[in-house]
Amino acid sequence: MKDYKLKIILSMLAGVVFSFVFIFLAFILPVKKHEQIRKLPQGMLEKVSEHLK
């Protein structure tokens, strides 16, 4: 019986620690939005390709 209770307590503790690790990482490593810089088309083929998009 003690072994069963110990397994339950350790599994709950592991779950809590595992959850806190991911919550901690979510606040430490925020997602950065990269602004995409588009270059202006220079040649005729680039201009046609840009208009087709």
C-alpha cells in the first residue's frame, strides 16, 4: 500500500514539475515576429513574377 501511494505522489510531483518547466519556458522564450523585408523587383521577370503573386 505504501508503494502505491509513493508512486501516486511521485507521479503527481513529476507532472507538476513538468508543467512548471513548460510554463516557465513560455514566459522566458516569447515568440518573436520577424518582419519580412521585401526587396523591390529589379528586372522585368521579377516584376512579372511579383504581379502574378
